[in-house]
Amino acid sequence: MTTIRLISSAIVAASMFALSACGGEDATDAAATPSSAPASVATTAAPAESSAPAATAASDKEICEAAGKAGTALKDTMMAAFTSGQEISDKDLIDTLTGAISALEPLAANGTSDVAKAAQGVAAEAKKAAAAPDPIEAASGASWEQAATGLDTACKAVGIDVNFA
């Protein structure tokens, strides 16, 4: 069982590592954020993102930028655990997934575009993973991969390379 969790963690970490290579616009945000507290990055970044679209739906660009930041926070959490030689704790993953939900849901809630629908799908999958008995396995399953790939594709179609998957 430990081997399976370790392999799942490695797969998710490798996916998140790939995310860091493609998020060119967020380089200054990632550099300014301490890597020792990636879970707090997601939860502290969420209020600034969610407070912007008070009455109207967010633009696809805003949603994709929030997705990039949430993906970077998730990747940072995974890489911090991976590089320390430990498995990511369920609590750290749940905190980071909750941050992704907080960042994406308010922006995508009223949207009808492909980007908004894809972000809603990722937020729904993050909720499922956070509530699952084994969040690591849930966050590395086929439905998560499909939702994340859908968000990548939708954002790429509007000119923003997120690489959330």
C-alpha cells in the first residue's frame, strides 16, 4: 500500500513539476512565495482572486490566471513533499485542493464559456479529492486528469498556457 501511495505521489509530483515549466507569467509570483508553506499560498491567494468579480462573471483570462496560480500552489505542495523524501500528507493536499477550489469556484461560478465550465469541472474534482478517504489517489485518478486536461485545453484556446494537468 505504501508503494502504491509513493508511486501515486511521484506521478502527481511529476505532473505538477511539468506545470512549473510552462507557467511563464507566474514566475514572479512563484519566486516571491516561500516554498516552505505552499498550502498557505493557495488559501491566501484565493481571497484576492475571488473578491474581483463581485457582480459579473470573470473573464476567461482571469479564470486561467487563477488556475495557473492554483496549479502552481498544488505543484509546490507536491514538490516540497517529494524533494524532502516524504509522502505528501493528506492534510497538506486537502489544504491545497481547498485553496484551488476557493480560487476557481467564485470566478467560474456564473460563467458559461468553455474555460468557466472547465474550471468548474476542476473545482468539482478538487472537492471530490479533498473529501475522499485517500485524497492522493483521488487527485491522481482519471477523472482528475480529464478535468485538468480540459482546463488546459480551454485556456490554451484563449491564448493562455496553464498546464494544470
